Amino acid sequence: MLALFDRLDQRELPDVKQSVLDELRRILSARVYTEDIRQERTILNYGIPNIVETDQDNLAHQEKMARQIRSAIEAYEPRLKTIRIEWVGSPPDTPHLYVVISGQLAAGEEDEPLRLILDYSEIKGN
């Protein structure tokens, strides 16, 4: 099953794995209209909250963002199951924070592992 954007763009049909990766990037680059994740997911809260002015080194913030990212993925990318969000730091000489999204891709008869690693700045919008 392809994501809505892939079905609307009929130039060429991507494989399912690439389609899911593309959809994850769209979800993570979109900003919600309201930050209350308890509300039912609609087009108004597609994406994740704005995180430009947040503390990336704060563990509580990382846990909150992980919940918000997982909630958005569960709502808008049903092909990915058993979603796990991890924050991974880099060596001290290159102070970057990475977000690792992993799960099981429902692809045909057997699930396939899927892993996406993004620099925090890609999600943050810098």
C-alpha cells in the first residue's frame, strides 16, 4: 500500500520501503496546528510540534519529543509497527544529536525491519 502523496504522484511508483521513508520525512518536517497530542489526529495536527526553541540536551524534552514523534507516526504511517524512537549523541568533537526511528515494516507476508537516522537539526528545521 502506498502513501497518499505517492498515489497522487503517478510519475513512478516507489517501492514500499522508500514510500514509508518518504512519509516519515514528511511527517517529521510538518508542524501541527495544535500541540495537544491527546486530540484525535486530523489534517490540522499532521506532523509534530514546533521544536525550534527547545533544549535538545534535556532528557525530559527528549522523552516528550519521542512520544510526540511516535504518536504522529502511529497515526499517519500505519505500515510501520513496533515503533521505537531513540536519541543518540555523537562524539564530543562533533556535538550532534541524532534521532533513530526503527520499527517493523508491514511489507507483504513478512514484516521487514526499517531504520531511519536523522540529525536533530533536520527535524528541528535549522
